[in-house]
Amino acid sequence: MTEKRPFDVLNNALNKNVLVKLKGDVEIRGLLASFDVHMNLVIEEGEELKAGELKRKLGTVLLRGDTVVFVSPAE
Amino acid sequence: MTEKRPFDVLNNALNKNVLVKLKGDVEIRGLLASFDVHMNLVIEEGEELKAGELKRKLGTVLLRGDTVVFVSPAE
Amino acid sequence: MTEKRPFDVLNNALNKNVLVKLKGDVEIRGLLASFDVHMNLVIEEGEELKAGELKRKLGTVLLRGDTVVFVSPAE
Amino acid sequence: MTEKRPFDVLNNALNKNVLVKLKGDVEIRGLLASFDVHMNLVIEEGEELKAGELKRKLGTVLLRGDTVVFVSPAE
Amino acid sequence: MTEKRPFDVLNNALNKNVLVKLKGDVEIRGLLASFDVHMNLVIEEGEELKAGELKRKLGTVLLRGDTVVFVSPAE
Amino acid sequence: MTEKRPFDVLNNALNKNVLVKLKGDVEIRGLLASFDVHMNLVIEEGEELKAGELKRKLGTVLLRGDTVVFVSPAE
Amino acid sequence: MTEKRPFDVLNNALNKNVLVKLKGDVEIRGLLASFDVHMNLVIEEGEELKAGELKRKLGTVLLRGDTVVFVSPAE
């Protein structure tokens, strides 16, 4: 088994589409532009989703790490 | 790929309009005047929004970092 | 751009009226008498508001920093 | 302006009546007997209030600091 | 004024009956058998209460400190 | 009084049946197989309970310490 | 008794199916690909469940450790 680390997922997802679920039932979809060790994330061309529907376009958005539930790169 | 960091978004947004989503379904819109490493933010000409509607004008407002969900600069 | 820091807002608001929003939909209005680095605040002539209405007069009140959502000086 | 610190409020309130609001809509009223830097508080002759009404008499009660919303000395 | 500290309440309550309120509206009543600096508590002959009514007998129970709201020794 | 510490309860409960209450009204029942200083717990032959009823059998389950409300060994 | 540690469960579950319960009633099922000391987890072929039903397929997903309630390897 090769050594893998959770943050590799973020590294590999840079400049690609991700879905981010935040606490409080908010989801953001867009391009992962940067992240840090606290899992603060910058999403570009970000869209806010509510119950799976587009709520509004946010453009660039900085997500605070401690509100992140999960990050899933688009396949 | 150039090295980018999440807080660059805040640096670039200084003196510009931002939308800040806080925990508990509160949103603040206004000019980003300052921030620190805890993501404490000062917004000037701040307006509090509830469900997307203007609830009241706050003027200057200090937002505590650990209540921030996301910060999105106006495009 | 001059160097500004979030806590300057508190410094400038000493002995002036502020509105403090706390987690759990409580708001306190009164004179900011002191604060520390944890954003613990002392408000004098404090009034507790619920849904924008005066709930009761508290006089002096110590607010624990980690329950603060925002602090907004009266204009 | 004299140098004041938030915990001075607790110091000055020792052996006096205080109202303590806790997270989750619980309030305790009684004599402040001791406190520490975590804002753990001991209240004597404590009464638990719910919606402003006496729920029960507790006598001595140790309140955990991180559940404190505010402490207000009786005037 | 003698020097008193909040944890003295726990020390004095060892082997005596206490009422412990936990976050999420759970209460435990029983004999305080031990505690540590995190306010982790061991209660013996513990009973879980819901809305003031006995929900079930637990016997020995270890309560995690960060869920504690208050501890009140029986008078 | 002999020196007792809260974690002794976990030590004494190894390989015995315990009931674990987690935040958010989830309970797990099963054999305590291991624990660490964060109160992370491994339960074997674990069953998830909801409102006192068996919801599903989980077998081995690692419980994250900071979601633990209490741990009670079966008598 | 052999020395066992909670994270051994994660180690033994690598590349196997796990069920992860997150705060806020979300569950993720899939292959555990990696983890770190914060219990950040990477799940591959991940599926999001709501009330036990498949809500959507996520593929690779990074779960933030502090939202984890429990991890249970499939038997």
C-alpha cells in the first residue's frame, strides 16, 4: 500500500470542480483554487446550493475550514 | 501553478464589497476594512441580511472569526 | 492603506454605545466598558433585546467572548 | 480612561447576587462565591430559571465556564 | 474573603449526591465518585433524568467534561 | 478516600458491555475494546440504539471522543 | 490483554468498506483510502446516505475529522 494522506485529495483537486458540504446544510460547488492546513478553501466560480438546487452564484468564495463537513472532487 | 493562499482572498478584497455568511443564518454585506489571522473581520457600511432581505443597517461591525461560514467578494 | 486591525473597532468604541449579537438570537445594547483578547466584553447600562424588542435592563453585564457573533458601534 | 478588565466585573461581584445566562436558555440566579480563568463559576443559594420563572432551587452550583453566555451583577 | 476555587465544590462533593445537567437536556443524579481537571465526572448509583422524571438507572457512569452544564451537590 | 480517576472506569470496563450516549441522541451498546486519552472508544459487537430501540447492528465501531456524552458499564 | 488502540480500527479498515456517521445526520459509505491523526478520512466510491437511503454517489470524498461521529468497518 502506498502512503496516502487525506490532504492529497485537496492537492489533486486544485483547479478542478469540487462539491463542498458545510455545516448547516449549505453546499458550495466550484473550482478549488487554494487551501491551507485548517482546511480553509477558496472556491472560484462558486455556486451556493440549497437542497441540491442552485441558490445563487457567488464567484470567488473563501470557506472557513471549521465549517467544512466534506469535500468531494467531481469525477 | 502559482502559490495561492486562502487569506489572499481577504487581502485582495480590502476596501471592496464582500458578502459574509455567519453561522445561524445571518449574512452581512459591506466593505471589508480589516481582518486578522482568526478571520475576525471589520465591515464598514455593513448591512445585516435575513433570508436575502435587508434587515437593518449596522454601519461598522466587527465579526468574530469563529462564526464565519464564508466570505465572498463582490465581483 | 493604513494598517488597521479588527480590535481597533473595540478600542474606538470604548465608553460608546454598541450593539452586540450573541449566539442563540440574543442581543445586548449598551456602553462598552472593557474588553480583552478573547473578546470578553463588559457592557454597562446593558439592555437585552429579543427580536429587536427590549426584553429587560441588565445594567452591567460581562459577555463571554466565544458567544459573540458581532459587535457594532452605534454611529 | 482607567484600565479595566472584563474579569473585574466578577471580582467586584463576589458574594453578591448575579444573574448568569447559560447556553440552551437556562438561567441561574444567586450569590457569586468563586470563579476561575475559564469563567467556571460557583453560585450559592442558586435558583434555576426557565423563561424568567423559578424552576427549582439548586443551592450551591458549579457552572462550567464554556456554557456561560453572560454574567450580570444585580444592581 | 477566603480564597475559594470552583473545583473545591467538586472536592467537597466527593461521595455525596450531586445533580449534573448536561448539554442536550439530560440530567444525571448520583454519588460523585471522582473527577479530573477536564471536569470529567464519575457518578455511581447514577440515574438519568428527562424533564425531571427518572428515565433509567445507569449505575456507574463516566460523564465527559465538555458536555457538563452544571454540577449541584445535594444539600 | 482512595485516589480514583475518571478513566479508571474505562479501564475497568475493558472487554465488558458498556452503554455509550453520543451527542445527537445516538446510543451505542457493546463491548469496550479500547480507548485513548481523547475518549475515542472502540466498541465490538456494537449496536446502535435510537430512543432505546435497536436501530442496527454495527459490529466493530470507532466512536470519536468529542461526540461522547457518557459511558456507562453494564452492571 | 493485548495493547489495542482506537486508531488500529482505521488501520485495519484501509481499502475496506466502512460506514461513517457524521454530525447532522449524514452518513457516508465507501472504501477507506486514508486517514490522519485528526480523523480526517478519505473515502473512495463514496455514497451519501440520508435516513439509510442512498442520496447520491460522491466518488472520492474527504471527510473532516471533527464532523465524524463514528466509523464502522463492514464485517
